[in-house]
Amino acid sequence: MSAPRSVDEYIAGEPASLRPMLTELRDTIRAAAPEADERISYGMPFYYLHGRLAYFRAHAHHIGLYPVSLEEARATGLEHLVAAKATLQLPLDQPLPLAAIRRLIEQRVKTRQAEAGTSRTPKR
């Protein structure tokens, strides 16, 4: 199987049972970060806004959301989902915590925008 060239292709290439969750996650990220560029990087959906904003990937028992610091997870009530450094694991057998994910992404957007005021112009 070839690497996906778009997020649509990525989602379409996942099992049908996962597609609704992946679409919900994508929609939540896009709503929280409408200015972010949506891309594929390392074979997974990637959102770029003045740097790495978010990635996600489907796994056998969870969806990984990256990068997320423990501090960011605590601030949005997602600390119980932190599995490793910079990783949230969203279990497939539970509803996605979309409101908390949206707050997390919105906070990351604010941080990226603040950093952009003193850093270089975002890559296109």
C-alpha cells in the first residue's frame, strides 16, 4: 500500500470502524486551528501553524495524538491519557474527549502564534 497523499486518503485507508472517530478528530482540530495547514508527514495527518501543531495516527487499540506535553494535558484535563513523552492515547472503545481536545489545540495555537511574533515566518 502506498503512503497517503492527503488526510482524506489517510482516513479512507483506515478500517471503516475507525473512520468516524478519525473524522471527528480531524474536524475538531480544524475547527480549533482553521489557519493551520493540513498535510501528511511521516505517513500521518499533520497540522502546521508556525511549527508543529499536531499529528494523529490510528493504532490497533487507540488513536495517538502528538505532540502533547504533560503540562498541556493537565491544563485540559487529558493527563489520564498521556502514555509517553509527547503522546496522548485516545482509546478506541471510548468516545473521543472532543471538547478537551479542542481546548488543547486552541491553546497550542495561541502558543504558536505568540512564538511567531518573535520567530521566523512560518514555512509554506
